[in-house]
Amino acid sequence: MTQIKNFTPHPISICNNAGEVVRVFQPEGLVRLKAVTVPAGEIDGILVTRTEFGQPEGLPDFKEDTFYIVSQLVKSALPSRSDLLVPAEVVRDEKGNIVGCRSLGL
């Protein structure tokens, strides 16, 4: 049986074409990329920095028939992982707030 596990810090709501929530994936873990902020110079007396991202923390090893919902940043850092999904086709309410997504992207 295929499993989908949410490794983001917030629930992921899947919406139908009418914008109604039909399924919610509660967080089951959290994956983050290690990040270090380093000086990159100065502009008009203001320090400019650059964030350098490293290896992920909290990501389980590949497991057959299991997919993990992660952030786009994590997915982009690990292009060889075919088990990572990201929220896609964002659905917003009338005020522009995100209420969910219509699909999960590979």
C-alpha cells in the first residue's frame, strides 16, 4: 500500500476543482536544509549576506511505496530522490490566502 507522509511544518490540504478540501495530510516529521548565512559584501553601508544551504536534516531514507511531502527548497536540493512531493497548483481564497493545493508535484 502506498503511503504519503507530510514532512513540512504545517498541514497540507488537497482541494478538488471547486476549491473544497477533500483530504488533509498532517505533519509527521520535518525536513529542513542546513543553512549558514555568510557575509557577501556591503551596499551603501548595509551588510549584504548570502545563505548557503547544505544537507537535509530529518529526511528518512528511501522506502519503497512511501512518498514524502517536502518544501520546494528541499526537493530542489535532492533531484535524485524520486519519492519527494511538493504542493502544486495552489488554491487561494477570495483574500488571496492559501487554503490548499490541487495536486502534489514530482
